[in-house]
Amino acid sequence: MGAVEERLAAAGIELPEVPTPVAAYVPAVLHGGLVHTSGQLPMVAGELAATGVVGSGEGTVDAAAAQELARTCAINALAAARSVLGDLDRVERVVKIVGFVASEPGFTGQPQVVNGASELMGVAFGDEAGQHARSAVGVAALPLGAPVEVELVLAVRD
């Protein structure tokens, strides 16, 4: 186990097996010194952890729960990156996170939801290497009815 996975383990996080893609794509691609992960859903033990849209109305996923789901998505994205790198210690820096939040009309808290993924990068890679550019986008719906989807771009050493 490398230093990144040791930091995650110290925070009580174990990377799962890479979730099986739900369509015609691969979980991650390494090209030109960058790893691009496919969008990862909040899958836990092969099952979607929650469904629905994020908001404050009846039957919605609240923002705090969605933030935890974004963290789960980021854990799955790190597992996808590890699948092509072999060792997350090869990651030099988190370049960008893109987070999609299935949102109830009028919900504007997407940045706080995606913080669940961003904060995990600091835990995994430290303050400097974990800092990144980011987009937090509200959408009408996501695959399988997921509330959140996260993708990463990571710069890596050879």
C-alpha cells in the first residue's frame, strides 16, 4: 500500500474494486501524463447508494447527504485511476474535478455538494497536490437516477 492509500486508510477510507461500467466506456484512461476518469456514480458494493434529485423539497436528497455521495463518487474515481496507474503515489497533482448534481429546480448549492469530492482530494494528496480547478454543474437527471456524478483529471509521474 502506497502513501496515498495509507492516508486514506487513516481517514477510514478503503478504495473499492472499480465499479463495472454501465455502458460502452472504460473507467479511466491514462494518456499524455494525465489520467481522465469516467464519471463515477455513488456506487457502494455494486449498488447505487441513493437515487433522486438534490434539493429541499419532499422526496429529494438533501445537500448534506449529497455531499457525502459526492465523496463516494470521488472514492470510486480514485479506484478507477488506480486501475490504470497501479499506484496512486504516481499522482503528482489533482488537475480538475467535474461534479454533476441532479438538481431540483431552484437548487443552487452544487458547489457545496461537490465539496465532498474536493475535500477528499486534500485528504488523499495533501493541501498542495490536492488543490484543483473545478466545475459544479446542476443537471436535470443523471445515469440510473443518481443524485451526483464526479470525474477527475490527474497529472501523473512516469
